[in-house]
Amino acid sequence: MICCYKLLKFYGMPIDYSKYSKDWKLRSKFIRFFRAKNRCEVCGAENYKQHPITGSKVILTVAHLDHDIKNNSFFNLKAMCQRCHLRYDSKHHAETRRKKRIDKRQTIINF
């Protein structure tokens, strides 16, 4: 079984799982396999099967809906395929990149 943290680690994403709750593995498994019944809670794509739209293999991940990794309430977590997770996070990622660019410019100006 490939968990989202192993998948992300495999692809080299800089994620520090020491910041996650100690019961993260259990919560993640519960969300993906029990509550979501091994399917994306957004589009219904089945875990480990071919995605109906992209054709790629589906690996379910668990998204923090408020983007706060410390908020592990079951109401804040949702099982998503890669496509839905990336789409859900796209605005947040764009805003984070924008803030980093602004911070970088301010650092250069103040230097």
C-alpha cells in the first residue's frame, strides 16, 4: 500500500512529516479506505485504478481543506486523487508563490 506521504517523499517533495500529528498514518488510512471507500471524494476515481479522465494510475492522497497540516479534524480532511488534489490546492499554491516573490523583491530592495 502506498500512502500519500510515501508517494510525496518518492517524488522528492519537501515535506516534513514531523510537523504532522503522531496519528497521521491512521487518520490518512481511515479517510482514504474507510470513509471514502477507496475512491476520490471529489470525482469518484478508484484508488490504484486508471483515472477515468487522465488515464494515469490513481493514488489517493488526503487533502487538508484549510491547508493547515496541524488541523487534522476529520471535517478538514478529504481523500482526493492527484488531479483533484492539485486542482484544489492550485489557488493556494499560486498565492504562496506570489507572496514568496513579493518577499524576495522586498529583501532585494531592502538590501
